[in-house]
Amino acid sequence: MRYIPNLLSLARIILSLFLIFLYPMKLYFLLVYIFCGITDILDGFIARKINATSELGSKLDSFADMIIIFVILFKFIPIMNLNLFMIVWLICVTILKSLCILVVFIRFNQFGMVHTYMNKITGSLIFIYPILNYFTSSKFYIFIIFIFASITAIEEILIDFTMKSLELDKKSYFK
């Protein structure tokens, strides 16, 4: 029972990598993608419910989240028709999020991403994008994601630089 949350995270990693081989505007891509989302919800829920939270589980979850986001970027950027401003913005946010990982690694000698409320909101917005995009394309929605991702990255780098010990479950810079 204690391994179920970690197995769900591992399943999300494998399924996310499988998405690389699927075309993003097809129903089977969407179904595998939704199943990835379900495993993301269930791993943390089950871990807390059966009191099986662990540092390994937290890192697996973060790693799985990172992989699915990179897969989504890889699959959707070519079909999003972003203008130069949006491409530069996306690169800046990606660099800042990568710096967050690097700062945690340098300061605390381990891999980790802080699980803030803003990270969860941004992750949810990104998760909804492929589902929404299946039905309609919306530049405005992409813009909203970029705004939230920017705020999230700034908050996370502030937390990473100011926390005295590694707290991956810190909910907000202000809390």
C-alpha cells in the first residue's frame, strides 16, 4: 500500500514520455494525458490518506510534473503559433524555473521544487490547456498561463533564495 503513490508517479513519468509519440490534437493523446492528470491527483491524495508521504515521493512527483510540462511544451509549442514576444517570454520563464531547481540544488545539495499554491494553480492552468485546445485555440488563455507562470517563477525563486532549510511544501512566500 505504501508504494502506490510512488507507483502512480512512476506511471505518470512513463505515460508522459509515451505522449511524445502521439499527435497532440488526437483523442488518444487527450485520453493518455487525462490519465496522467488523474495519477497526479491520486498520488498525493493517496499518500496523505494512508500516511505514506515521503521525500522520495515528493521528488518523484516534482520530477513527473517537470516531465509532463516539458512534453506539453515540446508537443504544443510548434502548433501554438506564438509571436516573438511570447517565445522570449516563455524562454525567460523556463530559464527562471530552471534557476529555481539550480538554486535549490546549490543551496541544499538536492533536487527539489517548492510546491506552492501558485505552482498548483499554474500547473492546473497548464494541464487544462491541451484539453481546451482540443476544442478551441485561445491565445488569451496562453497569455493567462504565461502571467501565472511568471508570477509563480518569481515567487519560487524568492522562496529558494530566502528559506533557511529546504521546505518543499512551503505554500507561499508570504506564509
